[in-house]
Amino acid sequence: MSFTKPFAKRDDDEGGYAALMCKAHECPNRWSVSSKMLCGAHAWAEPHNWSMITTRELQAFARRSAPPPPPKPVEPMTMEQKMAVVAKLRGLATASTDYKLWARKLKAREAAGEVLSNLQQKAWREALNEPL
């Protein structure tokens, strides 16, 4: 008994899509890995196992095609949560705009006697326009 399907001609379907499909009977995959026009699941398996492989591939195809589960409903925010978000946003709006604070901190660490790497020393000096 053969589990292969006959080769589809180009005029059997639009654009010859059937010709791209795996030759194993009812396989939902396109052929891609075998000169015998088989998909990766069927190409290296024994023909007597093809029906089991096709069933597994059809189940996987159905899982991939299933619509995603509906999203979980979102709990509405309480007034306290809303006020906390507003306070956090206000904090961002009034945050310090000292973009060279990192360089000043490195300079203070070096002045306190901490040994910085050459890259750190060069970076803060370049940022603050101080000579080496």
C-alpha cells in the first residue's frame, strides 16, 4: 500500500500550490528537504510510519492555526493607583536635567582617592572639558 499522493499538475489549482506540497498523503507541509518531494517529517521516516507522522503534522498544523485565546479582562485602576501614576509622571517631568552628573560623580570619586580606569578618567575629563 502506498501512502503517497499523485503529483498535482499546475492546472489542478491556482498557481500550482499543490505541486509544492509534501508527496505523503494529506500532509499539510510543503516539501523542502528531499529530492522525492517530501517534507522534513516524512523524508527520513519509513513509509509505513507516514500515516502516524501525517496525523502528528495535521495536529500541529491545527494547533498553529487555532485562534489565540481571548485576552484576560483588565481590572480598572483605583483612584489611589491613578494618583500614584500621576505622581510618578510629575517626578519625571521635574527630574534634574544635569546630563553630566555621571562625569561629576566620577570626578568626585577620583578626588576622594578611588582609582578609576583609564577609560573612566578620560571619559569624565572629556565630558567636563578638563585637561588630563
